[in-house]
Amino acid sequence: MRRAAFALFASLCHAPAQEPAPAAGGADFAAFVERHCARCHGSDEPEAGLDLVRLAAQAPRPDDAADWLELRDALRDGAMPPRDEPQPSAEERAQALAALEPRLAVLAAALRGDPGRVTMRRLSRVEYTNTVRDLCGVHVDLAGFPADDLAYGFDNNGDALTLSPLHLEKYAALAEEIAARALPDEDPSPPPTLRIDAEQMDCSIEGAVRPDHVALYTRGSAWRTLALPRAGRYRVAVVAWATQSGDEAARLELQVDEATQARFEVLAPDSAPGVFATELALTASPRLGVAFVNDHWEPKHPDPQRRDRNVFVLHFEVTGPLDAREPGPAERWLAPFEQKRGTAYARARGVVREMLRRTWRRAPRQREVDRLAKLVADAEKSGETFRGGLRLALASALVSPSFLFRVEPQGKSASTQLALDDDALAVRLSYYLWSSMPDEALFARAREGALGEPSTLLAECERMLADPRAEALATNFAAQWLELRKLEALAPDPERFPGFTQELARALRRETELLVLDVLQARRPVRELLLAEHSFLDATLAAHYGLESAAPPAGGFARVELAGRRLGGLLGHGSILALTSHPTRTSPVRRGRFVLDQLLDEPPPPPAPGADSFPPDAALDTPADLRAQLARHREDPRCAVCHDRIDPLGLALEGFDPLGRRREGPIDESGRLPDGRAIAGARGLRELLAEGRAFPRAVLHKLFVFALGRELRPADAMALDAALARLPAQPTLHELVLVIPTLDAFLRRSPLPSESR
């Protein structure tokens, strides 16, 4: 299996350039254009500025590549000519497409030397979070950061990612927090004791807090939220005394975050308060408290000292941490470079060099190392500890453009292609597969200069896809491709469609992510994303779909065979069906556009002004009403040109309500595409989408945009078509993922304009 995978990967990396075939059938193709296209796309004011008569009459030019591809796609998909024009026969259409192929081959050869250029990209919020996690072992919350702008459906496009003053302010504050958590000071010896006096406590009993004690004269509690050096084991002592009554001793419960951890009998009198201690595992900010649990009052007892049972708390003492602290990731990778002797500057240089190599994902320059080593030395001269100086250096590194941006060396060559150096290639690969920084193994391959070898590149891709971090292809790539992030803001009408909660939204999203992950890891054909007869459900989702008997018994998500009880695959997922609906009703138009844009990568143009809504008095109460309104909408030729493609796709999904539940009763889910093919409901639609290469091609296009962070150009589309042609008839998602690192666009870049002068 591994040998076969390498052979395929190598063939993709080093596919021989094909000699362009002569432009056969030129006269016949020109005649086809004259018969079916010239009236709208002739030389006199052609529609959309597309003069197909001129295009067909001349040799293919690279500048016209986008027009040639658009023409091919329109013919292949049956989108043109419009339905109110005479239609070519199937044989004529096939002959025209065959005549296009040699022209496209000429264009592909002409464009092969241009891999394109990627704009320097800021780390997206997901990439930043993952990078800090893998670099420092610190989990950060970027909920308060500005949202990342989208371009071509993804948030990692360099042309769209901005850096505002608010970003800089928040990055600077967060860098200090990350550095403090990643490189904490050594625990002091002996462990310090934190004392919480009575007047510093909160109490559930009004008026119980006094200057020197808390009087728990009835059942109640006293507490304080602490700020400890770190999570670990601590000795907790409560100093208290009690008055007694009844036949049992006064009892206190020691509570951490309102959960009882220990119980004490308080027999000590006020003349000799007792110390009640235990050792506990605490977080860095626990809510530490005591509760008096057995109040008793016996006013007629003959001994006045035995009439009332109360507890009086004087203070808490928390000593620790007592356990040895496990070093975090940043401390572990810096430890081999720390020296105990020498000046602070000399000791800092080796540590800083390694810090910058990892943080900036490249080898640092000597002047960069020297500058931050001096910062460490100056901090120590000012009274800071050496570790404190390293924290300053790390915080500085984390606000540098070299960390916040994916900076690729520009080089000095004036050639049309510049091969990426191994560091830059490692970074492209890790952020593509993991949405995070390279690990040490990938860094090592980069230092060896071996990533340019197809065998090494394949081995690293396979290793990385087997790593748990490759789940990012589901949680980041697929979540953006399929627009799952929109579920967070979804707000269906609670009166018409009750039951939608954030818990359900999270479950809907996770179902789709797990299907993508399953198809990827099991190396199944990518079309199983459409045709799967299983899904992943938890109890919440099983109840939502009416599949309670399939709910996993142990909680969490489990694979469930649907066995015809529900439509499997993406088109049956509540996530897709919900995010393509309006709050008060389904939307065949949204659902149809989603299929065209996300599953076929054929987004329709935006609607004409004033043609994007139904009349105010339109009846939309039932699926039949909606179907009738759409039919009237298509009577306008301006609308029909797109809606003839959109509406049949969306109407096939009308059997599902806006929350993705199956509707009751007979519903017309039929439709017919412009090329005459009939669609028989959601099952028929998914079978139709799974035919041929359209869906794998769309997934491959989306992977390219995600991996490269830029739009797809004609040269890229042709390169992807050629790569797809070399894959099996039913490619796996795993195979499609592996195509991207073989492309010139991934391995190389075009020079900046200044480099080609």
C-alpha cells in the first residue's frame, strides 16, 4: 500500500509535460459558436463582455484562459445556451467539448511556468490558537478578538486578513499572558503560606463577618476565591473554635468550588482554637470555603455553655505548592540550551536562538538573537530574574510579524519560478494539514533540506495525516468549506421550530466534522461524503432526528448505521439543512446555491437588482406554495438563467424542515435540470452529485484555496484537472488531500514584481 501511494504521489509530483495537441476541429467549433452563441456573445456588444466569436476564431492566448474555462464549464454543465435559445444536441455538445480540449492543452502548457504568488498571511484565530497550544502548551481564548475576514470561503487568505490597532493591542496583552504561563518562575523553597483572615472572606450569613472571626451561628458557609501560583497539591488548614450543644460535636466541611473535600469535628474552645488541616489538589484559582453543617440550639439546657452549637472561623492557611511541577512544553524544549554559568547575555543567546527558531518557524538571524539576548540581560540588571527576562523575550517574539504572519523568504532570483526553501515548505505543509506550526520532526526534515524530495514529502504527509492534529482538516477546513461556523449564529423561529439550542448546534456541527474525519482516515472514496449510510450521533442528535433507539448508551458520539431510517451523507445532515434555511421557513434557493457553490464549485452569479426576493404578498406557508412561487419567479428570463439550475437542487431537499428533521406527509421533491436530467428527491440528488468528477473536482478546488490562501486562477484549475485525471475513477479524500503538496503552486512561487526586473 505504501509503495503504491508513493508511486501515485511521485507521478503527481513529476507528471511529464504533455505536448499540446493541435487545435483540431477549429472550423467545426467556430460553426458551433456561430449557431448557438453568436447572437448573445458576438462581436457587437457581447453579453458579459464575452466575445466567443473572436475567441473561437483565434489561437488560444493565456490572457483568455479564464474565458475558455468558463466556456468549457458552461457547455459541460448544460448552463448555456439559455433555455429560451435553440439547444444543441447531446452529440453536438460532446463534439464541441472535444474540440475545446486541444485548445485547453495549449493554454495549460503556456501557463505551466507560473505557480502564482501568495500574499503574506497573518495567522487566523484558529491558527494562532493552535500554534500557541503546540508551541507553549497554553490554551488561549480569542473570543474578544475581531473576526477574521473571509475570501473565497476561507479565513486564511492573505488579501483579506487585516491587522488593526485593536489586533495589536490584544496581541501584546496576550503575549505577556502566554509568556507568563509558558515560562513560570521556579517554585520557591520552602513553599510559601497564604493566609486568608476572616475579614477577607465572604459569608452566606448576613453580619457574620467580624474583624477577627466569622461567626457561623447557623448553617452557612464562608469562602474566598484564591489566586495561587499554579495548580498543584497544597496543605489547607482552617483555624477555628466552637461552642457545643446536643449529643454531637460541631462539624465543618472543607469545600473546594462548593464540593466537599474533607470533614472535621470542631471540639476546640475559644481559649485554644484548633487547626484542622488536610492536603488537597487545587487549581490555580479555587473557591476555598468551609460550611457549618449541624447547627443545634437547646435553650433550656441546664448548662448555659451547652445551649447553642456554633463555629467561629479565624482564618485559612494554604501552603504550597508541595508537589514538583512538571515542566511545560516551552520549558522542555528550552532546557537543553540553558546554561548555569556565564553572564546573562551569554546564557541567553543559546536559549533565545532556539526560542526564535520555534516561535518564528525559521532559523533566526544573528542580529535578531543578539537583540533579544540583550533584552534578557538588561532585564536582569534591572532586578528581574533570568527566567523573567526570558519571559520578556518570548513575549517580544510573540508580537513580532515573524510570528503573527507566515513570512516566506522572497529570494533574489529573477526567474519565473522560485522554489520555496525547506522552512517555508514545512510551514505551508503544517498549516495545511494541521492548521498549526511544524512539529520537531518536520523541523528536522527541513533542516536536512530533504522536503523537496517526493519520497520525504510523501512520508511527512502520511505521518502528519496519522497525527491527531490532522483533525483540523475536519474542524477548520471542512467547517469553513461547508459553512458550519454559521451554526453558532443560527436563530430559527422558536414558535415555529422549537427545540433549537446551542447544544444542538454543536452536535449538528460535530456530526458533519466526524463524517469528514471518518472518510479521510478510513481512506474511503470522497463521494462517500454524499453517499454514506452511516452517521455519528450523540443522545441530543439522536433525539432530534427521532432516532432515540440509536442513541449511544455511554454518551458522547458513536458511529450509527442508518439502515434507511434517515438520509445519510452531507445532504441529510441537519447542519447543512439548517444553515441553508431562513428562520421561519426552508429556502430551496439557499439550498440550491449551497449545492452549486460548496459541492460543485460552480457558484451562480448574484441576482439582478430587485430580483432577489418574492413579492410581499407571496404565499409561502407550505412547500407547495414555495414551489409555485419559484415557478413564477423563473418565468422572468433574467431569473431563469440561474434559477433553472438552482431551484431543482433546492426543491429536492424540501422533505426536510429548517432544523433538518424529516417532514411528515406527501411533499413534491422532484425537479429537472436544464440538461433534462430528472431529480427524484434528496436520494436522487445525492446520487446525481456523486456521478463523475464534478464533486471530487470541487473538493480539490476547495482544498487548494484553503492550502494556498488565494483564489484559484486558470493555471491552477488546469493543473488540478490534470492531477485529478491521474487519480483513480473514484478518488479517496485522502488522495485529494495529497494532491495539493505535489503542485508547483504549493512548492514554488512567482517572484515579486521587483524581483523580475
